[in-house]
Amino acid sequence: MDNKVLRKRFDAYELHRLLEVEEGVWEQWDPEPDPYPDLDDESVYSWGLYGHVTGEGLHVITMRPTLDEVVDLYERITGEAY
């Protein structure tokens, strides 16, 4: 059996800060205005790297705890500085 890697070409990439609003449920976080004023400072934040495919929208590539990790991966994938 052949091991084939199926690849989709992304036409754009996006980085988003994410907030875990409940266990296992992540949403894009925009601090202005704060959509979750009842969550305390111990709420979990993360960063997501997304690839965009025309006609399909965004696909999650990875979620990482720091922006630096996501930027590093973006730069390795695209060969461009963020």
C-alpha cells in the first residue's frame, strides 16, 4: 500500500489569538470589546495558524501556546518573514 500525502495549496495564511471558553472549545479572541468579560485571568489562551483555501475557507494547521511558535511555523511553511 502506498503512503501518499494529500496536500492542498493555501492561498493565504492567518494567525489568530484563541481563547478556551470552556474545556476543549476554542474561539478567536478579540480584546476590543472583550466578548467574555466574565472569564478570569487564568483562562487559557493559545495561538492558531490557519490556511485559507478558495471556496472552502479557513483550515486549522496548528494551535500552539505562544505566538513565537506559530510565527516560526508560518515562516518555515512560507519561507517568508511574518
